[in-house]
Amino acid sequence: MGLKVDTAPRQNPAPAGSNLTYGMLEEVGRTIVTGGYEGRSFPTEAELAKEHSVSRSVTREAVKMLTAKGLLTARPRKGTSVQPPSSWNLFDPDVLRWLMERKFSLNLLRQFSELRVAIEPMAAALAAAAADSDEIEAIAAGYRRMEAAEAGGDDPLEADIAFHVAILNASANPFYIQFRDVVATALRTSIQFTNRFKGRTADLASHRAVLSAIEVRDSDGARATMATIIGEVMLLIGEAERSGKAA
């Protein structure tokens, strides 16, 4: 039986008395990730406190949290500076959310897709081998939502995400399950791109084939079909790059 995981969007509720810290974390973190500090020095603690009308202690705590996310670094006599994207904790839900607010990038979409193709086909194979009846039903429910979305009865993006996250949850591997935020963010980027580029929604037949393979415990079939789904996205990315179209 796979590990049960709550798939609802996760929040970062602020402890009592720390709303100012979390508000500053949100503002500064988003600014960093969306490129607001490119080409200029990161403000000093005093400048940040004045800019956001908060105390130095609030500023210090927010900077500490952003440093833990890999966005900032502090060095003696050099102050605090923004880290390059290669140092960011890309598995952090806040960082992933802020990434969605950046200007669209085919390069980021390709990187997301490369990660997905390394994870999701194997997760589908594991689900075919290990999922219990409740987990298979959750995958089937995600697929039914996709069918409903095709007819205008559900949100296509959220339905597709529900299907793919249910497969990760059914993999019986807690490491795969931890990729759910990354996969959800990657899907948001990918689906919005493919809908703009090709004017189409998800391929229901391919997703039905993944579900069917999992239901009959066909690990090889589930793996291959999931790889094909993501491979089609990667082909579209290549086509967009060759044509110079990003949307």
C-alpha cells in the first residue's frame, strides 16, 4: 500500500505575530525570482526595513528565510547578495510559485520537461506494480475530471494536474511523492504553453492508456505511455525553438 499524502495545495501559514515577516518574504522572494534585482545591488538591511516599513528584526528574519531557500547569501564585509538561479531551492513550494510569475521561458519549460520525463514514467510503472484500489481510483477520478474538462465541466489544467499527481502518490515511493509540487508547477507551465502554441488540451486517449496500463498492472506499458505524453511536449518545445515562437 502506498503512502497516503494530502494533495491539496499547501500553504505556509504564518505563526501568530509573524505576518509582517511572511509578507516581506513574499514580496522580496517574488522580486528576486522574477528578476527585479538583476543589474543592481541587493538592498541593505536598513534599506529593506525602510522600503517595506518594517522593523530590522522582521527584515532580518525574512532575509534568513530567503537565505534558507537559496535565494540570498550573506558574506562578511560584502553584505547580502542575490544567488544565481543554480543555487535556488527549486523544490521549495514558494520558489516554484514565484517561478510561475517570471516571463515565459522555453528554456525553463524544457528543463521542467526533462525532469518530468526522468520521474513520471517510472512513477507510472511503480503505480502499476504497487498501487492499491484507492490509489487507482484516485487516478481514475483524475482522468474522469479530464473527460469532464473536455466537455467544459471542469478546469482542464487542474484536472490534468490531479491525474499526474495521483500517479505520483500511487508510486509507493515517498521520494517520488515529494516531486508533486515540482510536477504540478511543470504542468502549469507546460499546459499553458501547449494550449497557446497548438490550441489544444491534453490528449485524452494517451492518458486513458496510462490509466488502463496501471489498472491491469502493466508497468512497462504505463512507463512507455507516460514517456510518450511528455515526449510530445518536448517535441513541441523543439518546434517552438526552431520557429522562434515562445507562445
